[in-house]
Amino acid sequence: MLHTDPAKRIKISEIREHIWYTKFYDGPADPPAAEVTLATPKEIDFRVPS
């Protein structure tokens, strides 16, 4: 959300202090392209656990 009120805006210093920014974390590593497969509807279990 874009805040137009300057008091509510996040400051660059707050972003730079964030652990993901300082440790260069962008999520888990992507699997190699050869290992990526798309699930077909038959492979997906649509049942709701009881």
C-alpha cells in the first residue's frame, strides 16, 4: 500500500536494516529446470481431510 502521509512511509534506513536485505535472502533456492514438473489434475488430491 502506498502511504501519502510522510509519517507512515517506511524509511530507506529501515529497509536496509531488515534481515533479508542485509543477508541477501530472497527465498529458498529454485530447483534446477530439469526437476520442475507441473502437476496434472490426476496427481492432485482434491479431497478434504476429515
